[in-house]
Amino acid sequence: VPSIRIAPSILSADFARLGEEVRAIDEAGADWIHVDVMDGHFVPNITIGPMVVKALRPHSTKTFDVHLMISPVDPFLDAFAEAGADVITVHPESGPHIHRTIQRIKALGKKAGVSLNPGTPAKMLDYLMDEIDLALVMSVNPGFGGQSFIDSQLRKIEAVRRAIDKSGREIALEVDGGIDVNTAPRAIAAGADVLVAGTATFRGGPTAYAENIRRLRGS
Ligand code: DX5
Ligand code: ZN
């Protein structure tokens, strides 16, 4: 059984106290810190940029898993790398040359992820499997927290799992959107090993974070 990593999305944190929130989820047992970057163009919402990532960086030593939902994405890769991102995940639709974008992320010394929207097929990854460190299956349309898990994405998680196993490479399989205590076991059964959870981590406030994370992990 692969170990499951929980990546709380700070999209559901209290934005007026983001540093404290990052420390709280770190202490509550988060494996990674998932940072959702939105530009109001690639997705219909606006969140934060590299300055905020940089400001949060000293608040945790855990992996900063930076999910870029911005277009064009290439002009901002260096800034997020410099701000302290460990994993930089991009959508193939956010620029004309996904392979080049991944090469740039790796040249910056960071782990590279590719994220598939609900309508984007698993085969989009076929010619990227030699390069990527992470595949992200979106189980909601990106832009907002608190949406319902789209069941059809389970089949995609299974397909990506097969592709990863066939590659023989170490590639994380992350699922993002609508993860809660009911959908987490289904995503894990389909082959996921990193679960992003915003709403399900932050509900109940800081005193509930540790228990929320433990329940998502299924332990
Ligand atoms: C959606 C973001 C997700 C989101 C998940 O665009 O990529 O990371 O915060 O939120 P929940 O867990 O509430 O569905
Ligand atoms: Zn995300």
C-alpha cells in the first residue's frame, strides 16, 4: 500500500491570517502545502501571486505544491521558483508549448507537474511521461473550492495510474477537487497517492485540522 500524502489547499484558509494557517496545517500533519494560483483569465477567480508564496515560505518547511491556473504561464515560472515553490504544476492549456514549459520548470531545479482539467484526456500525458514528476487529475473544474467531486474522473485516475506504472518512473498522482472522507477512499482506490483538500481540511477551524487530515488519510 503506497503511503498517502495529504495536501491541504490554502484556498480554504483564512486569507487574513495565511501565515498562521500554514503553520497550523503543518503542525496538524499536512504532508504538502497546496497553493492555488488563479489569474481571473485561465479560471474565473483571482487568488495570489509569487509575493504571497514568498511571504508564506518561512512558515513551513514542507513541500510547497504550487498549482498554477494562469495563462500565459511561462513568464511567471521563474518568479514562483524564486518564491520557494518545490513542485510547480501547470495546465497544458495555459501555454502553446507544454513540453517546453516542463523543461523550464526542471531547469529551475523544481519538480514539474501537469494538471488535467475534467474535460482533458489522460492521453495528454503520453509524450510527457519521461519528464514529469507529478500528474494532477482535477476532479472539479478549476477556479473554486467547495465544489462536488466529478465521478467520471475516477476512470481517468485509473488510466493515469496505469500509465505511471508502465513508465517505471516515480511520478506522484495527485487528485484535486471535492475530496472529503467519502471521495478520498475512492480516489485512493483508483490509484491516487496525493490528495488535495481545501474545504475538508479547514472546516471546523484550527482545532479540527489534525483530525480532519487524519480522517482524509484514512488512518
Ligand atoms: C480548485 C483548486 C483546488 C481547490 C480544492 O481550482 O485547484 O485546489 O482549492 O478545494 P476543495 O477541496 O474545497 O474542493
Ligand atoms: Zn489546486
